[in-house]
Amino acid sequence: MTPLIAPSLLAADFTRLHEEIDLVNRSDADWLHLDVMDGRFVPNISFGMSIIKAVNGICTKPLDVHLMIVEPEKYIESFRDAGADVITVHIEACPHLHRTLQQIHDTGAKAGVAVNPHTPVQHLEDVLEDIDLVCLMSVNPGFGGQKFIYRTLEKIRQLKQMITERNLSTKIEIDGGVGLQNAAAILSAGADVLVAGSSVFRAEDPLQAISRLKQCGQESLLV
């Protein structure tokens, strides 16, 4: 299988933002991943609608927007208007998750649900049919450059089994600590989308790093 690669803008050099996005445009990447942090759900603050709108004006790849915020339902339409193609909310931040997923779909965007490392994937049982993408956090959300939590591999297998048993097309995305050192194992466990921040933007050759991550899909067949 060939995975989807979604470089994470959070790891880019914001003083050269146009150049960094142009690099993604020229690369084999499939999506651009954008982490929105509010300083409440997670300790950090990143960026909001205005940056996403600006990025949308120059990025040729679909925008995969990950909302690490409380009360995301207040902002769904605004992020869609800014250019989000996929809008992912955290299960931990949504007391009315089914309603929020409907809200995302009503905008025409694909609906994703992110799951923190401590949250069992079984908590998605009752809404899995309504989810286009499950983003399994393989680090604690809020900071880049963290080490991959290897317990995530078992969570991928569990989630993949749930999806397969229901004959769904829900994609599994892995976010945090992803690089060439573990990509094949992650894909072998059943992941479809790799979010890569530092391993792309801080690589000596980011274009080659993205290409090599895509090639890990073939290596995963041997793991």
C-alpha cells in the first residue's frame, strides 16, 4: 500500500512560510497538516483561521486541519471557510461528538476524530460510521518533536480491526514522532496517513524525506 503523507506545518520555518509551502506543493506529499492550538485544550498556542486562509491561497494540497481546541463546534464553519478540507476534532473536547461530526459534514468537509494516547479506541464504537478519519495521537498533543509512544501500534491494530469488521473506509492517521525509523512498523499495523513534522521540515532534503516515507508502504509489507 502507498500511504498518504501529511507534512505538519507546525515544524516549518515560519519566516520562510511561502517557500516551505512551495516545497510541499512540489513534493510527493498528499496533504498539508495544520495544528490549531488554543492554549486551553493543550498548553501551546499556534495559529488560527487567518493563517489557514493565507496557506490555502498558495497550497495546492488538501488542508488537513487538526483542532486541538475546546468547544470546536463554535468554529467549524469558520475553518471550513478558511480552506479546511479535513476538520479533525478531539473526542476528549466534544461532549456531543455525533452532533459535531454532523456539523463538519454539513460544511462539505471530511470529518476526523483525534484520540489522545490515554483514550481507548473503543470509545469510538458508537460513531465510527460517521468518521472519515481517526487521528491517533502517538505523542501527547501540544508540542512538536516528541518521541513516538509505541503502545500506539497496538491501538492501530485494534482500530483497524474495528474498521474492517464494519467494512468501513475510515482512514487511520498517526500524528507524533513519525519518521523513517518507525514508519514501516506503523503502516504494517494498519495506518493509512502519516503526519510528519520534524522528520520532513528539519531533514537535510525534505523532498527526499517525503518520498522515502511514501516508500515505507512497500517496506511495511515485509515487517
